[in-house]
Amino acid sequence: MKFEVTILGSSSATPIFNRNPTAQVLNINEKLYLVDCAEGTQQQMLRFDVRASRIDYIFISHLHGDHYLGLVGLLSSLHLNGRKKALKVFCPAPLKEIIDLQLKYSETTLHYPVEFVFTSDEKREVILDNQDIIVETIPLDHRIPTTGFLFKQKKRLRKLIKEKLEELEIPVPYYTALKKGRDYEAPDGTIYKNDTLTIDSDEPKTYAYCSDTLYTEKYFEQINSATLLYHESTFLNDMLDRALITHHTTALQAGEVALKTNAAKLIIGHFSARYKTLNELLDEARSVFPNTELAVEGKTFVISE
């Protein structure tokens, strides 16, 4: 099952040359999930060939403008382009009031339903459970209510050993039962154990999206052993005092999060506009956690094939 994330924006607070504020799109089994939607996100979608019409789920981490100001424009464009199917938006509750007000004063009535599912930074909770993925909120510690999101791939069915099935002439209609773990009884009464006919599927993969937050260990247990961890890294560690005041994380601290939570890979983003180049941020994170990459716009990170 395809499971990958493409970076649409990696700047914090304000856009700068070559960097837009935060937005990412996940492709999970050919379904698209948008995570945060800063201003300019639609342009980034066009730039990186992401079809907005394929997005059915949008996740907004918090209500600082660099994470949601592109949303009303996206909703309006989907309306103008004739969208009819429903859209789900997972977000802090006040966002619905903001969007309703913007639509009211532009005298816009969307031609498709939008369902708002409200998140809370008080506790972790499952907010989406479909055939491919389970999504949990990650309560974070920022200046306003903020959550990250943990995307957990569902356990896949067992894999068939086709040579064995053909050898035993097992009927094709029985394959689904085998994938679900059932043994096979041949016409002569012989029982073939499932583990002789199938192999276990790969372990489910996870993507942890940790948006704006103060460095804290309160979410470490929840994101432990993430296949891919995205963590904000607004500042270099020489600006730790500023990070504490603004409730952000440094690149060094992001590396420590990845190390302490046994992440397989770390990507860092949400870079302050003061940094025109990002090599120092990358080097700082890698000094603690070598398997780190930058959330460079347009780059796709494969979580599972």
C-alpha cells in the first residue's frame, strides 16, 4: 500500500523566497490527506502536481495563520471547480466559526458538504478510522491549543505463497479466507495450516506529524518507533531562549526527540524566515540523530511502498 508524504511548505510564520508556510499532503493508498494549509498552498499543489479534487480529508494543527490561512481559498476553489463530494476537516473548534464568517461575507454557499470534526489538545483521541489508516491526535504544548497527528497504517492481510497454492490446487475463491488466516481443508480431509500457505504481512508503518510545540516529553510514548517523524525545528539551539518564549523547538531538540523515541527517520521543518539557508539546522539535528533530512518543498518521503 502506498504511504508517502510530499512537502508543500516548510517555512514558519511568513513565506520567504523558495519557502512557503506549512502544508503537507499524504498519499495513502491513492487517497490524499492534506495536513495544514497555509497561504499559498493551492499554488504549491499546482507546482507539484497535487490534484486538490482528490483530497477528502484536511487536518489543521492549530489556528496560527501560517497553518490555516490558505483553507478558505482552497474550499472556495473546490466549490468553483464543481466539487460535489463531502470533505472532512479536522481542526480546533473555532475554525468553523472563522470559515463560516468568511463564506457569509463573501456570500458563498458551497456546493458540497463540509464536516468539521473538532480536535482537543487535552487528550489523545482517534479522529479517523477507515480501511487504510487510523489517525490519532497528538496533544502538543504551544501558545494556543495545538495537536499533531499520528497516521497509523492498518495491519494488512497475510500474503499468499502462490506456488504452494497452485501445487495443492486450492480454489481461487478460497484465497480471501487464507489471507484472513484460515486453514485449508482439502477434499480428502487433509488440513493445511495457514502458516504453510501464507506469510505474515509487513509490520504497519506510522507517520508522526509534530507541529508547533515546546520541547516536552509528554507525547514521546505516543510517537515511539515512528517509521517517519516530522518535527518542527524553528530555531538553531543558540536561540533556545527564543524557542522557550515562543513555545517552539530547536533543531538540536528535534534530533533528541527522534533519538529518544526510536524513530527510524526524522524530517525537520517549520524553519524561521531568518535562516536563508538550512544547512546549519540540518547539521545540528544530525549531530544528535544522523538519519535526518530537511522538509524541502516538493520532496516526497516514502513511508511504505
